[in-house]
Amino acid sequence: AYEQSFRLAREAQAWTIALPAISTGIYGYPKRPAAAIALGAMLAHEAEFERIVACLFDADDLALYEEVLAGLR
């Protein structure tokens, strides 16, 4: 889903993209693996966009993303 979103954004010549934490709410996908997938995709495409925004639900999700991101860099 993330790769498709980035592809469509490039085709539309959008240089800013915002992405949700896919399936981590009611669908119950585990948040840590979801964060790793999302952030991995974001890092892989960061050179192609002026801004990539992770849309998160709360401060706990933000803290998790920050922790996972630190481990990916």
C-alpha cells in the first residue's frame, strides 16, 4: 500500500505526502511491525519528496515511531 501511494504521488507530481498507520486501529495489525514497514518505505522514498508526514493517532504512536525510526537510521 505504501509503495502504491508513493507511485501515485510521483505520477501526480505531488512532492508532499501524508500516510496513515495502515491497519493498526480496528484491524489490529501489530503497531511495531507496522511502524517498521511504514518507516522503511518512507526512508526509501525520502529523497523523492519534499515532505513525508506520518499521520498517527496519539502520543504513544508517535513515541513508537520515533523509537523505530531511531533503530532504522
